[in-house]
Amino acid sequence: MSRVLVGVKRVIDYAVKIRVKPDHSGVVTDGVKHSMNPFCEIAVEEAVKLKEKKFIKEVVAVSCGPTQVTETIRTALAMGCDRGIHVEVSGKDYEAMGPLQISKIFAALAKKEEASLVILGKQAIDDDCNQTGQMTAALLDWPQGTFASEVTIDGEKVKVVREIDGGLETIKISMPAVLTADLRLNTPRYATLPNIMKAKKKKIANMKPADLGVDEPPTRLAGVKVETVDDLVAKLKANGTI
Amino acid sequence: MLIHTMFPASRYSIQAQRCIRVLKTVKADHAPPQLYTWRWKCSSAVTPRITSHYTICPRDKDPRWEGVEMERFADEADVVIVGGGPAGLSAAIRLKQLANEQEKELRVCLVEKASQIGAHTLSGACLEPSALNELFSDWKERGAPLNTPVTEDVFSLLTKKYRIPVPMLPGLPMNNHGNYIVRLGHFVRWLGEQAEELGVEIYPGYAAAEVLFHEDGSVKGIATNDVGIAKDGSPKDVFERGMELHAKVTLFGEGCHGHLAKQLYRQFNLRENCEPQTYAIGLKEVWLIDEKKWRPGRVEHSVGWPLNRNTYGGSFLYHLNEGEPLVALGVVVGLDYTNPYLSPFREFQRWKHHPFIAKTLEGGNRIAYGARALNEGGYQCLPKVTFPGGMLIGCSPGFMNVPKIKGTHTAMKSGMLAAEAIFPKVTAKDLASETAGLHVPEYEDNLKKSWIWKELYSVRNIRPSFHSYFGLYGGMVYTGVFYWILRGKEPWTLKHAGLDSAQLRPAKECTAIEYPKPDGKLSFDLLSSVALSGTNHEGDQPPHLTLKDDSVPVANNLAIYDGPEQRFCPAGVYEYVPLETGEGMRLQINAQNCVHCKTCDIKDPSQNINWVVPEGSGGPAYNGM
């Protein structure tokens, strides 16, 4: 029971009004206030809490993206993570990147770092995908405790109380496992200035997706708009989906 | 508050629940009508509790704070700078340039309340590159974002429907030849990058909340804000004390009407030989306009409509040249206005409907909004700027050249002069100082010998010349005659009218102003404007707009002046709402909307509002304003 990997994502701050770029290729991000995804903050807090309760020895914060994500990793370090990993992806590759590539990266890192737990936020507030945690677990063939509102470690197993549509579900899964944090899991602590100063001395390792054996994200094909449901069914039959 | 409903509930639900729980407790404990007994100032009126900040309700007598660890972590630097604006960053850069030249070690720490450098910066702006040329002679190669040289300069006197052109003669202070239209937020961000490269430690997201003093009364440094205090003033689970940063000299560059500077003026009696500072509020928007209307490098200024001749103010509209057809535009209103029914925000919105302005904006889209107070006092209002352990730089003491409407170049220069005065003292091997915190009066001497002083002296009489019966016209005539011909060499110095907060006339003596409804295309309502500023604060914290006495707003501001704060606040923080029980009104403070403009602290006729800094990284999220 030694190491936990926590994923943090740098997203546009939730209070900022989003503006679409004039060429409609995306949203304006240059100079816009960014911060750590709120669910990732909760994930970091849970990992640090587990370390404080002595269930785990080391918390590693991981983020994928351009150089600016190191600020987000520093915040995670200031909250109590021990070291960081920055998987560098920038420019067009970063814009094309989706949960599948991220989960491949996390799966490779989880194996490399011999992590017992991977804790992620349930979803990011910019894309609301809610896929990375589940895909990572599938790629690793690990059990998953998603939408966690309570996590308790019990020997070699983890008891997770999940928030589902019908209410609360309690499951017991064995480690290693993937957990995704939901809103009521905890209240994240502040990253105070003395901790930010200390975090500057903590290590952030730098690597590329290729170093982990993850290839380029495929170019995304354009979508097609259809007029009626019948057209949709016909198209799906034509390309063999149904 | 409507602003809550615009954002996903997920982040707010847990906090909203906590807030509701807390407010229920407060309501139960202090349900109106009831006398307050443990507030240090008793009010006899039926007043619901508004202020819970520890600067008004001390924590040492508060039973909820018993046993809470109040020790602070402390760190030492050579120089600490409060404020990451043009002045603070120029001072930091100059210090490090000198340190690198002379191969000396120097630890410079800069704290900034915004979440990132430039996020709280707002200005027109037409930058005069004089100070920048002195700081970085190679600023072009370093990529400073000065992309729009001024190509045309237009000045108008507006009436309700028409425009009277005023010739821009060379020599008039408003002439902009050789200057650049900049997005000051981006310029400040670039300065921040240069500073970090030189080795300055920059900490955005941490506000300096308290000045620390040595035993001998000199300034020891600052302490950053505490975090994790609930709205009712009690400690939360995540409570943590701020950190102390000690320094040999502390530079205060908080910008116009800084809250720590306010304390320092009182502590060291820095304003005994100058007039009280007078201010204006500037409201600004950035628009993406129709390409056919775009004329990059064009600078337009106007005076007159919609303000009457006795209300100082004017407008600006600058065409930027940064790829997209952007214009920065806004209105400045002097805060010495007398009519409590005046709303600077609504004046700004209706000004946009003037045909001369509307024709540029038609078919365009508004993409940003913000507001900030600025200095109007100039030479007559300069305080003493040095004291044992520290000094004031930039717009905080106030070096803005009012008729030029430029303060960035003088703010930068003041920062550089401060750095040059401090450097020999902080790196000296044997520091022979009378006080524990260094006193560097050489800074003030250097200021007086520099071009800042000459510039401010020559324009000193222009702003006060507006105070006659002829108002605007008197001012324009005075500028034309005395400034253009004599360049400020006249032997007299005119006085300002006094404290801005004392200028309001009672509501019953004034006529209410009928403002047109916003049309949603050129003019907009307040709340959607505030949403564009990106402002937000942690909801569960004591409101940072503190009232010295909770009963004064209804008893004085509302009763005599019809609640001017609900009109002058550009963010809708202050609202007078009916009491839930019984008759009467109460003041509701929507602290989360605050854009940190400081207008309320300046203009409150009762001087009851004391703006203190909220938890760091709260406030607007301006991008290149």
C-alpha cells in the first residue's frame, strides 16, 4: 500500500464567461483565468487525507498538457502531494486530446509507478466527459469506485460509497483500484503561501506521451448532420455500426 | 443573488448548504428586533447583523476562536512588494537589474491579491513609453505587447445629439503623438514574466492583509490573509493563518486607494501637509466591432454629454491593433459629483447611444467589462511617501497626470526610483539605521528631482479649474489659456474641493435622473456586465466591505442621500431591500460581486464603509483590460 496517483486538470475557471474564438475553432484560452478542476481538488484532498491517516506513503500528482499545467501541479504539491509528473502535450495535440488518450497515459503511469490507487475527479468542468476514470480502470483491468462520496480503506480492500441516480450505493473493491471523486467526498484545503513556497522545492518530472508508449491522438473526423431519424438509422447501418 | 443561478449548482450546493446553516444560526441568535450587546459599538435601531469581519469584530474576545492556533509562519526577504501592477513590478525588476549588474544577492518577494498577474489591472490605456524605455531599452525585442501606435487623435465636446470637434493642438496635454494603445493587463502580465525571469519571487493569489510593525514602530513587513473563516466570522475546518513576510523595506504599490495605504497614512501621519486625495471612477468595456468600422490606432476622447457641466468626467474610445477588430471604451466620472442620484454605470451605458459612439459599436459584440477608481488629485494631493520600514509607490500615493489621463508611466518611474533609492541601503554591509525597518527618504528626494514632479507640477491647476461655476467650460478655457500658453508656470496653485465623500448634497435637494432602459445591444444591465468581469469570491467568508457601524447605512445614507452606494457601485454590491419582518429597509451586501474598484470606500458620505482585502485570488478575472 505505497503509492497513489492523482490526476489534476487545468481548466478555465468556473466563474469566467467563455468566449468562442471568431474562427469557431475553439474557445479563447489565452490570458483567461484558469484553475484546478474543482473535482480534481477534491481528489487531491482525498489522497492527502489518506496519506495523513498513514494508509499510503506517497502521493504523486499527474497532469497532461502544455507548460502552464505545472502551475496546477504546484498547487497540488502545495496541498500535500509529494511529487509531480508533467506529461507534456501542447498545441494542436492538446486540443485534439480526449479522455481515451489521457486514460492510456494514466494506465501506463499507474503500471510504471506501481500505484495501488488512482484517484481522479469524476469529470472536468470544461468538457463534462466523465470518462477518464472509467476508461483508465478498463485499460488496467482494475476495479473502479466512481462518484465516490466516501472512501474507507479496509486492509487490502476499499469500501466506496457511491452517489448514483437512485441514492447511495456501497461497494467493496480490492486494490489496486481507480476511484473518481464526487462533490461531497471532502472539502479541499487551501494551498497556503508557506506550502506554495515549499512546493517550489518538490520535484516535477517531465515526460512525453511517447515515453509511456502512448501514440498520437487520431485526427478527429468531422461529424455529419442528418435531417430525420430514418436518415440517422440508414447512415448507421451503412457504416456498419448497427 | 442572481449571479448564483448563472453557474452550475455543483460547486455551490455544498457551500450554499453551509451558508444556509450558518445564516440560520445567525438569524436565530440575532433575530431582529434585538439590541446588540457584544459588538463594540451599540446600535439602538433595529439592525440585522451585516459585518462579521475580524477587523470590526475582534477575535480575541470571541468565544468561537478560543483555542484556535493563531501562530503564523514567518519568512525573511530583503524587499517585499505589495501589489503586482506597473509600479510594483517595475520596482522589482529594477531591484533585480541592479542586483545582477553589481553581482549582489537580493531576495525580492512580491504578493498580489489577483489569481494571476494582470487579472485586477484595468486602464484605458494610452501608454507613454518614457518609463518603459528607461526600464528596458530593448522592450520591442523582448516582446512587450505595445502593438498599436497612436495614429489619429480626436477630441469632441458632445451634446445630446451632436458633436463639436475640438482641435488637438500639439502641446495640449491630451495629445498622444508617440504613444501606444495597450491592453494594460497584458502589459502587466508581460512585466510579470520579465520579473520572474530576473528572479523575483511572485506570489499571485495571496493578498497582503496586515501591516506588521517592529517594536520601535517601523514597518516590519506584511502578513497575508487568513483563509477558512466562515461568513459569520467563525473558523472553518480548513482555517489557516496567513503567512508573515518580513523585509528590510516594504514597498506598497496597491494602486488607487489601497487599503493598507489608508492605515499607513493614519499611522505615520503622511497626509498632514497635502490636500485629501480626490478620485474618479472609470468604467470600461472591450468590444469586438464590425471590421468596416475598425480604424486601428485611432484615439477618441470626449467631454460633455451625458454629464452636466458641473460633473467632471469624460470618455475614451481606443481602436486596438492586435489582430481582431477590438475597441476599448469607457467613461470616467469624477467622484466629487454632488447629485446622489447619479449612477456612473448608467451614464456610461447611455453615453454609448450617442450617434458618434453608436456608429462605431453598431453590429459589434461586448466581450469584457470592468471598473476601477483612479486618482484626480495630482500634485496638491501627494502625501509624504517614505516612512521607517517602507514607502508608497505608483497610484497609491497617486502620480497620475490627470489632463493627460495617464498614470502608468509615472507609476513605473516611481517604482524604479524607489528601487534605485533602496538598493544601496539594503545591500550595504553595515546597515546603520535608527529604526529596525529601513527609512529611505532619498526616494522622496529623487522623486522631487525627476520628470514626474515637473510633469505633475505643470498640470496641477487643470483639474481644480473645473470647480468654478462654469464647470467644464471654465476648465477647458483655463487649460487652453494657462496650460497651452504658460505650461503651468503660473505662480498660483488652485485648491480642490475637499473630500469626495463630503460633496454629496442631500437627496431632497437634488433631482432624480431618468436613465433610459438598457436595450441589450448597445447598453446593458448591471448584472450581465458584472458577469462579464469574471468576478467571484469564496462565498463562505465574512463580507470584505466592512461597516464600522451596521446601523449607519439605513439611518444616514438611505435617509439623507437615498442610498448612493446602490448607484455608484459598478458591481451591484449594495442593495437596499425591504426587511423580512416589519417595515423598513436593510442594506444587503453582495460581497461576491465586488470588482475591487474602491469607489465605495471613497464616496460613502458617512465614511462608514471600510474596504478590506478578501481571501486572495478572489475578485475580477480581467484578461487584457
